[in-house]
Amino acid sequence: MSLLSRHRLAAAVLLSALLIAGVASFYASSHPDGLNKVAQQTGFAKSEQRSAAADGPFAGYATKGVQNPRLSRGVAGISGAALVLVIGSGLFWVIRRRPARDADSAASSVSKGS
Amino acid sequence: MHVPDGFLDAPTSVATGVIAVAGVALALRGARRELDDRTAPMAGLVATFVFAGQMMNFPVGAGTSGHLLGGALAAVLVGPWTAVLCLSTVLLVQALFMADGGITAIGTNVTLMGLVGVGVGWLVFAGVRAILPRRLGLVAPAAAVGALVSVLAAAAVFTLLFAVGGTAPIATEKVLVAMLSWHTVIGLGEALITGLVVSSVIAARPDLVYGARPAMGKRTLELRRSADTVEAGETT
């Protein structure tokens, strides 16, 4: 059985995420999504208010100041993906279970009962 | 599915904010059991993949689109508690940096896609797994069923929140019927993507898929035993 190494799998997942966010998403449907369609159909779309983040550099998945729409969405997508990667990975690395290295941490993990 | 500012009134948004904070606090405790040196890096990548997947709107007909929510997908890949944190990270980045989903609606969106999407996706997945034989090949189909139901559940809970705290006076049945009919089609897309991604990762590294562990137990032992046999054969 040919198993991918953990690093290769990680690289494959990261590469697909960056390709989807940075390149493929340009071809995503720009129609309203299910919720927005329902809001239009049933009549509560008008109650939407502008987000306080609507002037941000990547608001609406478009990069401020970049004219080319493909590049604008690509840069916003990659930037957002990078933010999620950094915040998510940092959080998960901090809260992960660590192998008990000394009697103290072993005792505390036993007393927690998990 | 991202709820913008203004759809729900302030008390409802505050209430979902409290639910979201409580859910994330529980998830921070629960995720410790799911994450170790091997799985923590995967979890960060799964969150990134969900962010990317949510950008990829697919057409569902009549000028409407849908996109992956990713709750069931993340739960099956890295475990339900970690998945809640994955989705919450994605939704926070989307609301603050992409203006996708309102800032006052962060709690609502974490509740809908993080807690309901992940929770229902995982529970349905676990339920389907419990009635099917423990075979690795059945993990992805079970994940797909969880994915479909998770989208419908999130759509139903949005309708419930709208009935309680919607800012426009629209009949609840009207919203419910429209939400469920569109999200049935979107849910089928969610099921397809979830099934394909889960089966791809299982083909590469089944041992790194949280939801495949029960089906892996027996196999790992068999693999080890056959490796021992090979070694024994070589030494003699």
C-alpha cells in the first residue's frame, strides 16, 4: 500500500486550498447564495445593513487598489487563506495535547480524568 | 449561508453570540483530546481548505448558488470539537477581513455553521457509521449523509432564529419552505464535495482521518502483524 507521507499530504491539502482560493474561485458562481436568494424571494433582503468591515482591504473578496478582477480576487483569496492558516495552526498548536514529559504534567492529566 | 448585519435583531444576535462563545469555550476544552503533534498541523490545513471551499460557489439553478459549509467535512477529518474551532476561525476571518457575514452576526454564523453544522454533521455521520459495517470504504458515504443533513439543519435553525428575531415581518412557513428547498440542492453539493474530499484523504492516509479511526483499528493490527511476519521471514 502506498501511503503518502504526512508532509506530502499536508502539502497537497495546502496546495489545493491555495489553488481554489487564489485561482479557481474566480470561476465561482456569482449568483446570490441560498440565504440571499431566500431573502430576495420572501422580501427581507432590504433589512441587510452594510458591514462595518465593508471598507477593509479584502472586503467582498476583492483587493483594494487592484484593478484586474482575476488578480484582485486571487490576492484576497490567498490572503484570507493565509490568515486562517496562521490563526488556525497557531491555535491548534497551542492547545494540542502534549506527551507527558515529567511526573507533574502526567499527574495533572490524570487528575483531569481524560 | 453567511448572515449579514441587519437580518436579525439585537437581542437575537446577542443570544447567538452567547451561545457561540459557550460553544467555542467547550470546543477549546474538547479539542485538546483530538489534537496532538500529528493532527494539530492537519487541523490548521483543514480550516484553510474550508475557507477556500467556501469561496467556490457552485450554481444550483434559477440564478442561485451555494457553497461548501464544511462542518461535516472538518468534523470527519479532524474531530468535531476541533471542527468547531476550524469553522469559527474561518467565519471570524471572513467577517473581519472579507466583509462576508456581518460583524454583529458573527455569533449567529458561528452558531449556524460552526455549532449546528458541525454538531449535526458529526452526529449524523456517527449514527450512519453505527448502523453500517465498520469498513473504511463506508466512511466517505457516511460523511456525505452527515454533510447533507448538516446543511438542512443550519437552514432550519436560521429560520427558527428569523422567526424569533427577524427584522422583517415575513411568515415563518414561507421562509422555512424557501430555505429548505434551496438548501436541499446546496446540501447535495455539500454531500458530493464532502464525500470526494474524505475519500481522497482516506486513500492517502486513513490513519489521519479522525472519523476513520474505528474502521482502522483492526486493519492497523493486521498490517503490523504482516510486517512482523516479513521481518521474521527475513531473519530466518
